[in-house]
Amino acid sequence: MENWNEIQENAYGGWLNNPERGENPRLVISPVTIPTARAFVAWTHRYLAPPVDAEFITSVQTGSGTLVGVVFVDRPTEWVFDDGGTAEVICLATDGTPNACSALLGAAWRAARDMGYRRLTAYTRIDGPGTSLRAAGYRRVADRAPRVGWDTPSHPRASRGADDLARVLWEMTVRGGRP
């Protein structure tokens, strides 16, 4: 059996003992301004240009205050889901910090639920594993056929390159998943 020091040395490939990681490795959910969030997405997101606006935006920072991720939540892009009780994660971007995606997805659900939404949806590309969504309690609902870009009439969005891949619909609901 390993002792505590050996466990610390092995955790995260030595990340816990790395002096460059800063004083506080905890992730903190915090508010963020639209211009800051848009700039962060422009800097980090591989496929999408930043959304113009959203119902709400939240961020995650390290304990030392470094911005490591943002999530934009708005009305659903598909009109059949726009029932007044459903919101959608329209953009999520991180700098790769471990657990930042899951922290943002969980925070987005809690905020949406507190605002009265009963369902929060998100889409991923078919080639994405959905690990962070599963970790946050979302469940895979359906596969969607390919279409060019993420742009829809209700949410015009610029895409960075061709991405006519199939998509996967995920959801978190008040009745299902982890509330």
C-alpha cells in the first residue's frame, strides 16, 4: 500500500507537487463580462467564433484568479426545444485545465435551474467523447445528422473551417440526471 507522499507524487502525473501550479489549485466559478468571455473564446476555441450574446455567461478561474474557461447559455437553437423551460449551452471554451469543463457544465445547470429552466441541452461533435458532460451528470439523448456549421437562423454563428460532422445532443433535466 502506498503512503500519502507516494499518492501525492503519482496524482495527476506529479501535478500536485509541481511548484509552478500556484498556491491554490481549486477551481472557482465566477461572473465574467461579455467582452472578456468573447475574447477568451476567440483565443481558445478550436471550431467556433465567439457568440455575440447569451442569456447568461459564467466562468471558472483558478484559486489565484486566472481565467481558465467560460460557458455561454442561451435559448435553444432548435425551435422545437424553445418551450420556455429549456436552455442550451451554446459555447464552452477552456484552456485545457483539468476539470474546468465539468465545473462549467455543472455551474451552467445550477444557474439555469435557479432561473427556472427545467432542462439544459448541449451539443457536441460526434467525434467528441462527452467525458465532461457525463462527469457533470448530463446524459446522451440523440445523434443528429450532419449539417454545415453550427449556424442556425435563431443563433447565427461563424464557424472556423468546415465542420459538417454529425452532432450529439446531451441534456440535464430536473427529473433525470443529477439535479
